Amino acid sequence: MKTETITYLKENANTLELQEELVITKKGKPAFVVQNYDHYQAQQEALALLKLLNLSERDIRQGHTMSIDEALEKLDALR
């Protein structure tokens, strides 16, 4: 993961092309992460799937079952 200053981001925002996340520092400390939108979308989809799996495992441990439609409704409520 590449690290740059906030000044670098300001000066290069219009021409910035990211192949990986870019850590932006402020006063020498990590403050922001800039990433490609497609990568962000994929990351959000992966998180949604993990949330669904977590809900499913918790419900199974509690002895509950539900249809896929009910599970998706619960997932939508978490967003």
C-alpha cells in the first residue's frame, strides 16, 4: 500500500490512477485511505456476504431457520 501526504493528493487528484489503496497522511500520521471505486464496490459486496453468513450462523445456533427472502430482508436492514 502506497503512502502519500494530503498535499500530494490535492496536487494530483485530477490525474490520480489507483491500482491499490493509497494511504494519505496528515501531520505524519495515517488519516485517510483512497481507493478505486470498483475495488470499493467489491469490498462492500464482500462485507455484505460476511454479514449474511454471520446472521445465518447466529440464527442456526439459536435454533432458528428462515427463508432466503427473510435473510435478505435482514441484511438490507443492516445497511
